[in-house]
Amino acid sequence: MSNKLTLSASDRIASLLDDSSFVEVGAYVTARNTDFNTQNHETPADGVVTGYGTIEGRLVYVYSQDASVLGGSIGEMHAAKITKIYDMALKMGAPVIGLIDCAGLRLQEATDSLNAFGNIYLKQSIASGVIPQITGVFGVCGGGSTIIPALSDITFLVKDNARLFVNSPNALDNNYTEKLDTADASYQEQNSALVDEVLEDDLAVLGKIRQVVTFLPSNNEDDSNLTDCVDDLNREIPNLESLADDARAVLTHIADGNVFVELKKEYAKDMVIGFIRLNGTTVGCVANQVKDGGDVLSTKGAYIAAEFVNFLDAFGIPVLSLTNVKGYKATIAEEAGIAKAVAKLTYAFANATVPKVNLVIGDATGSAYLAMNSKSIGADIEYAWPTAKIGTMDPAQAVKIIYADELSKDGFDKTKVDTAKAEYTRKMSSAEASAKRGYVDDIIDSAATRKRLIAAYEMLYTKREDRPFKKHGAI
């Protein structure tokens, strides 16, 4: 455990919100249960500080658990304060931010505590897709408490102090903490899709939450999430095509002020997700990351991308995809789940009704390309760089199949294969070939990517799209 200084529950709120903006709600609430020696314990605010304030002038609701009061455990009145905050936030259409440091169920309250957890889960479920929910984990978050950040949209952890687990490392078969600390923040960041980023200390997490809040609308009907853009709308980026395998760098270069807020960076190396601004408008980005994760789509990558697109669609945030993929990751482990994960990604893109732009920056091969927001599954605009390759398979492999019989014969002129490969690339796999068939709307110079994307989203600003009535999809 780290020896670095941590903030109190109240200090975390003060550091998170604009100066002097916090108004506490329920400050006099205490626990009602007096069984099992709880009558001997003071429970100020019943272990959670709740209220509202502002971030950059925008209303937010916040609760901050106090580990000094019965370990921050959740009991009847503790949960009642949190659900009250949710009720207020839903009425006002404002985000809820949870600052978690919780020992879990309050054992002294037994089924009252169990019911309390369920009440929080219900409010979070109702709020999902209506108001943003962001959590920061500063200490222990175990057992049923783990469902709270899992039901949230975005979660950050403190590097040394956060402990996130459903079952403790010592409770796992053939494991113990010293062997593999599955509750450690770094382990969770790399192995759990729940964690968006691990940061150095309390202040870093609180600063990150502030930054993310400024990128998000206050609710699913808020279309005023715009900032003034001081960057040049027509700024060109020379030699951007040289970064085709590093989507993270591409997104940073094209963004207003070169600011890219990435999520889940350590979880799926083949996929990059996060936020940028283009002309002051927040855009959610999904991109294949060849440099770090390879040129194929993985189960993990498809999963986090699908979940992120669903989030963007729920809150009316436009989608940008950068496609550079040749197929699917081929391992025994991947085979067990890749099809379902890609189906979820395909559905997420196809189902989203927000403005959707796809830019092919490298390879776009087979059905993996289709799943990455291709025009055929609903992209409003599809662009490609001149060097992009779009087709059913690698041209070299295609030619080997087409000329399989000839290649097996003695005396066949192998130079014909190279000629055929070049011809196949030009006629069947080039950006121009797809553009001629209407599958690509325009081939754009990479240096002009920023201004072309800005123009596309300006055109799509008033997009409205009706779909057949249904309660919800089932993919």
C-alpha cells in the first residue's frame, strides 16, 4: 500500500469542483441501525458526503465515500443519500460523479445493507444513457461495490491505493495476493474492461474527471456541448499518411489543440477509443492501432469499441472511425468469442443514429473492415487516403488463389503473378476502385484530413434518422 498522502472525502469534492461551488445535501444524516455495537460508533453523514456543484460552470452531482466512517461501508442511509442525489440529477439532467472508497456491505445492517445496494444499482440502471455517470476509485472497492463503477460510463483508479475486486486475490483458487494481486489497479487496467485509466494520485484522478466532464453533454438531450475553437479550421498536417499505423498519433494531430483524451489504453492494444474536439464539437473516436496491437481485430478490441459506440450514440456524440485492419486475431482463445464480439461492434455502428464518419487510413480487408463503421453498415460519409487498400483479401493471396492451377504447372512464368497482383490491387483493392463503385465518398489528401472531417460534421450537424419502432435491439 502506498504511503503517499490521500485526500479526505470532503477534500476530494473541493478539489473536483469549481471553487466554493459545492452545496452539501444530507449533511445531518446518520445511521439508524444500533445493533452489533454500532451504537458505540459515530457515523457522521453516514459515511458519504453528497451534494452538487459545478465543473467549468456546469452543474454536476457528486457523492464521496468516507472511509473513516465504518470503512465507508454502504448501509441503509448511506445508500439513501446516494439515490437521492441520483433523483435530483435525473430531474435536472446533470452528470453524477462517484468518488469511491468503500469497504462494501455494512455487515451490521445485513439485509438492509443488501437492499441498499440494490437501490443504488436500480438508480444507476435508470440513469444509464440519460445522464453521464463517472466514478473515481480512491481506496477499496470490493464485492458488490464493484458493480457501481461497472454500471457507470467511465471509471478512473488511483495507482497505488485503489483496490478493485469482486473476490479478493486470496479467495481465488490456487492464488494469493503475493502470487498475483488481481485487485491491484495496474492489473485491473490491463485485464478488465471496467477501468478507463489508472492515474498517479487523488489529484490526478480528480483532474481527469474534470477534463472528461467538459467533453460530455450534461444529458442525452443536451446539444449545447460546444467550446470555442481557437485552432485553425483549415490547418493542414503534412506527412500524416506516414502515421497510418499509429491512429493515436493521427487523432492527436487532427484534434483541436492536439488534445486527444484516450480511454482504456492498456486493455486492448489493437483498438484506440477516446474523445477529440473538431471545431469545438466533441467527437468520439474508434480506431485500429496497428503500431501497438497489430493489423487484426481482437475480441477485446471489438468489445470496448462496441461499448463505446453505444455510449456515444446514447448521448448524441458524433462518431469517427479510423480503419486500418486486415482481419481477425487468430488464436484458440480468440476463436471462442471473436464472432460475437464483432457482431456487437457491427450492431453498435449500424444501430447508432448519430453522425458517423469512417476514414480508411490503411488496409480495409474483408468483414473486419465492414464491422469498422463501413458505408455498407451505415456510415454517413466514408473517406479514404490515396494509399488505402480496400478489398476482400490481401492482393498477393488473392492472386495465388486465382492462379492456383497455373502456378502448379511447370514452366509457368512467375513474373505474371507480380503483374496480376498489381492489376488486382488497382482494379479490386485500391481506394479508387471502391470510390468508383460508390463505397467511398471521396479520396482525400491526408494533409487535409482535419478540415475535411470538420466540413463533414458541419454538414451532418442536423442529421435525423428514423428507424423501425422497437423497444431495443437484442444483440
